[in-house]
Amino acid sequence: MGTPGSLGWSTADPEPVGRAVVSLLSDWWPATTGELIHVDGGYHAMGAPIR
């Protein structure tokens, strides 16, 4: 089992990443290019080291 992220998200749960991928592959974001989407439970926003 994964450890919880800083926002309470379990790193063992693939659903948040899957939702981000489906969203980016859909036509919901037609003008989005060259973006980095961080789906890491808040680690990037908090500046926490990822181990």
C-alpha cells in the first residue's frame, strides 16, 4: 500500500492519474499545449521531496 501524499492522496491509487490522462486526451482542453500537469497528491506544490 502506498503512503499518503501531503493532500491525503494515496500513492497506490491510480485513479487521479488516470483522470488527468483522460482529461488531457479528451477535447476538454483543446488549446492546451506544452503543459506539465502534476498529479502527485500535493508533493510538488508543497516542495516536499519525492522518495
